[in-house]
Amino acid sequence: MTFITYIAYPTTPGGRFDLEYYNTTHMAIVERHWKGLGLESWSVTSFAADAPYVALATIVWKDAASSQRAMTPENGLLEVVADLPKFTDIKAVHFSGTVAASSSL
């Protein structure tokens, strides 16, 4: 079953988040390492300045096992994590789960 990981970056007074770098460089690193491991798609949503979050990444996996495989040092996790300080100093909130229902219209 499709498994989704959400990575939310809370709006933080004085916090730094470089959306352009995140979209063009960081997510390219994610895709390069994980597309062969069950990563099916990703998207990044940005929010208005007064919203509770700066950005939200939605990572879609083939299944939970694909996500678990990707979260290992030998599958690029170290490079993904090492890249974090290049675009933010905000502590992200992670949550994930299996899709229970969906529709494409």
C-alpha cells in the first residue's frame, strides 16, 4: 500500500528556510538516492508568511518497506541529513502513514 512521509517546517521567529535551494538542490539529492528504492513522487508546498508552517514536503513511497529501506546510511541518508544546514536551521516535524483511501478526479 502507498506510504506517505510528510516533513513540515514550522514557522519559527528568526528561522531560516531557503525554499529555492530546498526545491532545486535538496529534493534532487533525495530523488537521486531514493527513486530506485520505491520513491514514487514528491512535492513541496509553500505557505503564506503568517501560516504556521513555512513548507511541507510530501514524499510518496511504494510502501512502508520502501521508506524504511531508504532511511539507512548505505542508501544516501547521510548525504540527505548533511544537506539540511545548507537550507534551514528549523527543526522539521516528521509524520507518515499508509494511505487509507484516495481518489483522482
